[in-house]
Amino acid sequence: MVDIKIIQNIASEQNVSITYGSKGNNGWYTSDIKIECPEGFTIEGEKVALKDASSKIDLIISEEGNYDFEYTIKSFSHSKTDKLSVALDKTGPIVDLTTKNYTSATFTIMDNVSGIASYEYTLDNNEPVLNDDLSITDPITITLPCKSGNHTLLVNAVDLAGNTMDAKTISFTIENEPYYPPVPLPNYYSVIIPEIEGVSFSSGNGSFDVAEDYAFGFYLYVNEGYMQNSKPVVLANGEEIVSREVDGKYIIKHVTTDTTIEVTGIVKDHSTANTEIENSIKIWSLNSILSIYVPRPLQGYLIDLSGNIIKVVHLSAGENSIIGVPSGLLILKLEGMPGRKIVIE
């Protein structure tokens, strides 16, 4: 009991009583605090306070925490303001299971007012684990390794004010970690295209990595100076590859081993002069118009350097004019003949 003396205008002493609640540990109280004035006085308080329903001359402090509570005592025209140091914690700690995975479970013990003084937990039938002589206001996080299956956790805790939580039992299940079979990495094989005299390839020369059972394709072009008598035969590890009829592309459909490309049947021209031979094919261009002379009807394809067919041409015997051909370097592939490089201006 603490007495506060109020000096009235009549110069008489009046006693104001402050009744604390249950005294806990470490200077904390564990129940409400009551300030009571004698008859003829009134009392007003800031922060959270509750008027007792049975009287207008007392004040109940119920807000938990550690703070200064300011109040004023009044009588007629006189008043006095004072402060009361409050350290009030009425509730015990709480515990909760926060997370779990396939190998562990994590639980949290907390007391947001005075803090944790001690805690004890028992997992399944293991020995209890005790931690005491603490002074921790932040939440305490504990992670326990667990095997798959059902588990029971028993937890007790005491806060710094002496409040004890009811022993809490938490039941939880650790699931088996799902099995994901490893994804096999594909085997890779090398497709080797060496430099071969008289021909060039849309893919260029070199070694190319290809995943097992995937396809690999390329276009073959007979170079200038080798076109008169060459009849190219393409081999992959000694086996002939026939070009695709629609566009002349050579394709290895399923690469299952390291593969080397060979080309036979390439013959160098006997003469490099521009000699016109009767019934020979002639090709020229002017102002985006491609002109082709053929001795007999033929079908052909205009192919860009990326291997894409940009135009299918049906040629009649004699001179043919193809309008609107994009400028640049293209490949003209006539049926039954190797591709020819042409420049459209």
C-alpha cells in the first residue's frame, strides 16, 4: 500500500491509496492495479484505465507493459498530477509450431510483455530439455530434427513476471520426402564436316555437338570452277545420304555415334572461261529480275544462306524471268543438280 498526500485548500491531509495486484518476479505485477481516492475527490488517468463500476472515485490500471501511468487527483479548484511506474504482466508465454519440412520441425516460444525466464520441452519419449535463468524478450525459435512419422511435443514456459503457461502438447506429422528420379543427361555426339575442295556447306565447317537420336542437316553447294562435271555424293561414316527432294537438304535423321561427313564426285572444271555451250543453263540478273535459261522444263528453289526456301520456281524451256527476287546472295537449286550461288543486284 502506497499513500499519496493531497494538500487541499482547507489545509487538511487526505490519503490516496494505491493497491497493487499480485506481486510477481523481478519487480513485475501479475494482476490489475487500483488507485482509490477518498470521498469528495475525483481521479482521472491517461493511457488505458477502467473506472470501477461501483465507485467514481477509483481507477483500475489493466494495460500490460512497463510504462509510466499519469493521473490527476482533483478537489474543487485544486488538483495534483503524479505518475505511477507500472510493470504489469498478467498473461503467461505462448508457444506455437511455426514450420516443418521433411527433416525437422520449428516451434516458437514468446512473451511480448516481460519476456521468457525459462522453458522446457520434451519431444516424443526423449529426455526433457530445460533452459532456465533466461531474460529474453524476443521470440525464441527452436528447430528439432525429426524423422518421418507422427510426433508429440510437450512444452512448458515461465515468463520473467512469474506467469506460467499451461503445458501445451503439439502433435504433428513429418511427411516422407518425395522421391524424384534423376533426369538422365543426353549423350552428345560430334558431327564433323571437314573442309572439302570444291564444295561449301550451309552449316560451315567444323565439329558440331548433337544430342543422341536428334537430327542434323545441312545444304551442300558446289563452288564455282567445279560445276561442269561434278556429281556430288554425300557420305556419313561411309554411308550415302540422299538429299531431300523438296529442297535438296541433306539430313542425318538419327545421330547415334560420332559422324564424319565426306563428299565424293567433285570434279574441277577443265576450263574456267565463260564458254557458252549449246543447251547449257545460263543465269543472270538485273534490277531485281532473275533471268534463267534452261534447255528443258525444270523445277527449282531459291534458298537463302540460312537454308530457308524463299521461292519455288517452275521453269519452261528457254528464257524465264523471275520478278521481285530479294537482293543479296542466294542459292539456286535446280532438280537433279547441285546448288549454284547467285547474286541478285
